Amino acid sequence: AVQRVTDLPNDLRNNPEFTEINSEEMPVYEVALLGPNDRRQRDYTAEELQEILEDIESVKSVNLKGDAERTFQIKLDSQKLFDYHISVTEVIDKVTSRNVNIPGGELKKDSDEALVRVEAKIKNEDDLKKFMIRSNFSGQRILLKDIAEVTDGQEEKRIYTRHNGKPATLLTVIKKAGEDTINLVAEIDKRIADFKKYQEDKEIEIKPFKDESEVVQAKLDILAS
């Protein structure tokens, strides 16, 4: 039915996204992560916690809000490209061949330099710097760091989220249909408590603020009274 809609506005930047909602698959738990994020440390901690909570059998999904996607910026030096007789296209081809995505429209170039932004599918900045762009039979190797400046950063945020007036990254846990909310939340609390013990960045606070099991328990208490 969605595909048959023909009267959508002509100026849409992207195709509409549609989500099927099951009344039994609803948010049961929300948590806010607070703290510095100038180097994505808050978002990174949220992503780690997201993976841990997604491993719970009763969880359908864990959604992130207010985070900025990690990106690597490659600032190509036009003079060095000229000296080594390397084109921007060749650099892009080599980087994409190593399983790193370059989103369309993110390549910029002026008279002095070219800027390439890549989605992060590698572990760190050093890995990207060591990408081999070209080699020859004499053993000469040209690495990405020889022709470009590489920095680890984040793309511009489109959604800003806050908790109690402070900038925050939010996690929303969606349960699978038919799963027990009270038992699920108990397991979430346990996983979060364990995560805090080994959390790398202790500056990041983890603050649960919505617990649907409390509502369910209150209803059960009324029925039992």
C-alpha cells in the first residue's frame, strides 16, 4: 500500500521510512548517558552498552538517540597527490576496496586540498593511516598518511537530546512480543550494573529514567489487593 502513494511532496530529501508497530513490542526501559562527548566518549559508551543489552534474549532492539555517527576525515594534500601522480579517484578506490564506505556527496575539493569523509568500519585512526595506496616492484610503498591528514571525528548531529537539562545520549530498549516485562527489566538492571564495574570511561554517568516494569508491577499489586 505504501508503494502506491503518489501525492507525497516533491521536495523530500529522502524517501519516507515506515515502521511496523506491534502493540506487544513496546519500549520497556530507557536510559540516559551523561558526560563529555567532545571525542565521542559518551556515544562510544552508549554503543558498547547497546551491544550488551541487545544480547538479551527477550530484547528485540535497542535504539540510540542523540548520538553522532563516527566518521574519519581524510584531508588530501593536493601537492603530494601531484608529486606522487595519484588522483583523488585512486585514493577513493583503494579505501573502498578495504571495506570502508564513502557516502555519496561527501567528497569536497578546492584548489589546495580535497576532503574525504568515510564511515567508520575500521578500528582506529592508525589503521586508516596505514592503508596502502600504491606499491611498486622496487618495494616503494605509498601509504595514506604520506598524502593525507587523517582525523577521527563525528558527523554533524541532526538530533539533540537532553536529560534533566543536560546533553545526553539515550538508549531505548524494545522487548519482543510476549516476553515478561518484569523479568526483562531485572536482567537489564543486572547487565547495566555489571557494565558499570568495567566501564572504561568513568566520567560517563548512566541514568535509567523509564522503567515499564514499575507500571506492570503496580497493576499486579492492585489486582492482588
